[in-house]
Amino acid sequence: MGHLHSRPASASLKRTNSNWKEAWLPARKQDATASIDYRSGPSKVIEIPPDNIFVPIQEDNILPQIPIGQHHPVTRKGIVDADTKPVHTNKFYANGFLGAQNQPIWAHPYSIWWGKGVEEPNGLKTVGMCVCHVEESDLEYGPGDPASAYINPRKQCLILSARELDQQTFLTTDTHLPFSVNINLSIPSTQEPMMTFPIVQGMSFVTAGYRNAMPTVQTGGKGFMEFSGPVKIGNSVKHRVRDMDGRDWLIYINPVQGVTYDATKFFKIDANTIIGPPFFKGTIQVCKNPLGSETEALYDRACGTFVIEAKLTATVNDTRGTYTFHYTKIGTSPLLMFALPHHIQSLDPALTNQITKLHLRTTTKGTATALWTDQLTLTEPALPTSMSFAPWLPSTPPAHKIRYPPEVLSFIAAVAERDLRRSMTDPIPQDSIYYAGKSLAKFATIVWVVSDVLSNPTLAAAGLGKLKIEIGRYVSNQQLHPVYYDASWGGLVSSAGFADAGADFGNTYYNDHHFHYGYFVYVAAVIASLEPEWLSADGGVNRAWTNMLVKDFAESAYDGRDFVWQRCFDWWHGHSWAKGLWSSGDGKDQESSSEDGFAAWAMKMWGKVSGDAAMEKRGNLILAVQARSFNHYFYLASNNPIHPPRFTPNKVAGILFENKVHYTTYFGSSAPLVHGIHMLPVYPPSALLRARTWVKEEWAAFFSGGRADVEDGWRGVLHANLALGDARASYAFFRDGVDGHWDERWIDGGASRAWYLVWAAGLSELGRR
């Protein structure tokens, strides 16, 4: 959530049948097999490809200059089985252990939330788990044309609970993995949870495991419009229901094997409530059925089996990347999983015949498609391997050197010398990691311009010397607000937030870590590219410190001791989540896709210059995935099918939440702000992430005809972005200003006129090829 203006150890994926219980229910707490009929262990052992790019960055080690603290202002609420492990702070299920623990969790296409015994508007008071799926016709819109926002209302389509649960019910979570978590509902009088919900992104059923409890299934509003069954489906029993909105759902009851189940004991007792037999052991699965018998047959085939987790592996060969979600399931039926639109677009051709006719809408990611698979393999065929520090287009060949005309170089040289002198004398902001990173990145880019574009080693050496001094303050942790290693959650946090939660955009609460630390990683990459000896200076502390930053937001060891795996980037969604330890009724969010992409590029370039080939490959693959997902979910071309027609003319999402999309920022709602935050910083990855045709659409809709002529730093951002659609017009602006007048206020504190000239002129030259 950063922006331009200020504002108030590795592990194997293999599993054996001897330890499979640990993947779903902590063996030290409860014996899963004694209460729920799984019929089999995990689907199969997951084999890691020998060339898997998820390998450790460096040995776990908190550097001695980083203090370790164990008293984060946000405590772990209801978290079990993770006493000595870092816990994911930015994942989709964080509402389960934050705040009152009763805000929704979006697994897509379903969302769930704990009722916690509170009154729901137009709903039921419950201590069970509410299940929601919303159609486009249910959406609520913000004002304006196009609409300023759309939000998915909270509906108690179904509620899964047990008669034994009461106002003393409490919620715990366990097995916190990148794509899954288990949620438990318990009462004080029992040692084991009464109910457990394994939650996995893309699951086709909401599954509740019961331990000696009397199940209840409810719907809100006027109650069930229809209830029928039972129908025997193998070892399962099926009921059809129609919820409060008249929409069809299926309920599958899967009793423990070997126990007699009386289907007549599952019946409706009032308009809103169905109850089951007492002391039930097994699972109940619910799912929405949009196409009657056609999709019901798919669910019949899949019922009784449920997914408990996903693991990701990836390989890169030259410019082709492949990544696979390996699902672990319990049960013998084939696994039915939902995939998002960008998954279907990049689906391995071998899986196309597994696509079904079952489609369900998600809240903010378009329509999900169900397919049969326990290995969702996706491919990216055009990784940006040739992208480096220089201006770049997707058509740029490897090692291509831009030839700037002499008159262009002469003008850039004059501007760059002034910009460099200013960076060498202006103070670096000391009260913010974010703004310090932006200022240092600007400084580093000017040094690179002087060295690589202008071939002026003397001036570059002077700038580089000063730049190393400035970043050295952060390497030694001597800045105004030093960072701490937070042992409570497992991460590097600013000390500024211990007194003020909102300080530095919430860095202490794990907001925006990829934005903040990405700038420093980029600076380190520039320095190392110009002076490789810097990597090993002072005992290698510069390399170790930069790697530590990367590990905080993009750890690549599956079971790292100090940091969670891939804190910010959500490989299933295809982009990062910027929100950290904040409970939210609309879920995680991100307002700057461009800074998300910049962080991936910084990691790629750091991997390249530091000799970490696996890191460079991860950066390239993430950039390719982002280019695909951003143009689905953040950037709204005229033919965008993801968002409602009333919203797509905005051309950009604004803040993308899990439950809503809001055309705004956290610091204002004018067009330069809303669009500009998805542009800055304008660097080589911009040309990959922001498609040229869409850039032209956006400019014509919002900034043509002088509408980009704002009197602050956003003017420079908008015109630098213009280079992606009209490089000559962009260069003319940065060369001539307005009627020959140039105003430095048009350049924000994280950019320079020298770089924008190099950028626009470079794209102009590349465009002539």
C-alpha cells in the first residue's frame, strides 16, 4: 500500500503413509482416523523435480546487527501446532487468527466465515461456519458511471454447525500452509474439536469433519425452499437443497466406514434448519449446483474425497517456465478442483480434456472452471530472460545494446549530471523504509545511467561511492528506525510501528514488505552489477543482508526456519497481497500492481548479479505469471471478461480486494492517483506487465487532451508510462517540458528526469527495430 504521497531450511515434499495425519490434523492433538473415514491416505507421494527452482537462498541466519524481538503487538490468536514456526501473515486465511476471527476467508469460489454467535443482518445467529457464494446479480455497486466499486454481499447460503456448539465455542487454526489451512470449532468441555474444516484454494466442496457431534445445516433468510433425498451414492448419502435465494446446492454425508448410518435421521426441523443423527462421525460436504443433473453428476463422482493441501514446484528451461500445484487428497474418488481464468489460459495442454462444464463465479477473479486433476500444471512460454537494467520490450533480443543518437546522449548527460549531484547531496528520508528505498533506487538508477548509458566512469564512481555509504547505513541497521527480526510471526519489521501501527504504511504489521524491501534489493543489484567486489566486502555482509530481505518477502525454502515460504506472492492468484496482520471484512488487498512487479524484477536482477540462478529463474517466472494475471484482474481492457460491465470502463482496478474492487487508492481517488499507483515505478518490467494496446486505451480514456497535465510528480509518472504507447511523445515531454519550460516538481521523489529520458528514448529506438 505504498505510494507517491505521504499519509497520516529446505525440505522435501515427499510424504509417506506414516506421517500423513500431520498434513491435516496435528497428531499430537487428535487422532483423525479414529473419527473420520478417510478410506485411504494421501493421494500419492509428491516427487520434487530435480531441477525444481524452489531451493534455499542461503542458510538461515539472522544477522548479528538485527535485534530479535518476541513481543509483536498482534498476538497469535487460536493458532495451534506452530509454536516454533513462522506463520504466514499475508495469506488468504489470515482472518481466521486476526481480530474477532469472524471475518470471511475466500477459498474461491466459496467464502466461509465463523458466525461466532453474533447477529447477522437478514441472517441467523450461529456459532457454526457460514458458507457463501454470490452471483453477479447480487452485487452491490458504488456510485458513478462507471461504478466506483463493486462488492459481494455476505450471504448465509448454508451454515454448517453442530448442536453441541454453544456461545463458548472457540475457533483454532492449524497446519498453516501457503495454499491451505485447517479451521477447527471446539467447546471447552471436549479435548478434541467438534468440527474441522480443511480449507484449500480452489476446493470444489466445503468439507466439514465431525467428531461425535449432531450435525446441523441451515440457510438464512426465509429458509430452505426445497429439501429432498436421501439418495445413495456409493458410500455417501446425497440430499438436494434450495437455499434462501432459490439456488441449488448438494449435501453429501460421508459417515465413518464400518458404522451404520441411518439416513432417516437427517431431516428438516424448521424452515431454516436440517439436523443429523447424534454422535455423527464423518464428513459433510456441500457444493453449489448451477446446471442441475449435468453438474450434479460431476459432484456425485467426486464426493467423499476432499483436498487437504497443495504444494508448488516449478522448473524453468530457457524461456519456458512450468509450475505445478500438487494436491494432496483424502479419499478414493477423483479430485475435482476449480481453476481461475488465468490458470485456464495457461493450462498444460495435457489437462484440457479434464476441463468440465462446471463453472462458478468468484468474487473478484471472474468465473472459475472445474477440472479433474490432482496436479494442476501451468506453463509460461515466454519468460523475460533478456530483461535487464536497460529499457526493454518483449521483442528485445538477448544482450541487445541500445544505440542512442549523439544529440540524445548529449542532452541526457547534462540532465544526468545535475540529477546525480542532487542525489549525492539531498538527504535520504530517514523516517520511512519505503521512501528511503525509493530515494536510493532513484540514486542507483542515475548511477547506472551515468555508467552504462553515458560511459562516464569517473562521475559514476563518485556517485557509486556515495550510494554505497547510504545503503551501508541500512546494511548495518543504523537508520532512524532500525528493523527487528520479529520472532512472534517470523519476519523483518520496522521498529517504527511499535509505537504507531500505521507508521511506514504498516510495515511492522507486515504490510507492503515486497514493495519496501524490493527497492533495496534493486539498489543492491545495481551496485553489485557495477562493482562485483561489493558482494564479498566486509565478510560478505552485503550479500547476506540483501538475501535476508529477499527471504523475508520471497523465501524459497519450503520449511525455512526464520521466514515463511513466499510471504507476499500468491502463486494461485498470480499476484501478491500487500495487506499483513489486519483483520478485514473484504480480505487481503493490493493497490500497486507495478510495485509488485518491480519487486519480482529486483529479485530477478539480484539473482543474476549475485550468481543465484534459481532466484533469477523464480523472478522470471513470477514476472510472466504477473503479466498474465495483471491483465486479467488489475488492467481492464475494453474486452475484459473478469469484472462486471458497470466497472470495466474504469480501465484499472484501483484497490483489488478478495471481496471487492474499489476504484480508489488509500490516499485519494483522482484518476492520476488511481492509475498512477499501478504505473510507478516505471522500469523495464512495465513493458512486460502493461500491454501496449491497453496502455493506449487507458491514455485515451483518462489522460489525453491535456488531462495528464497535473502539477506534481504524477505528471512525470503518467508521461513515463506514455512511452509504452507513444515513446516519441513521452521523450518530447521530458526533453522540452511545456513550451520549453521544465519544472522539477513533475518528477516524484522516487524517479529522475535522466532515467525517464533514457527510458523514453530507449523505447523509441527499440520500437524502430
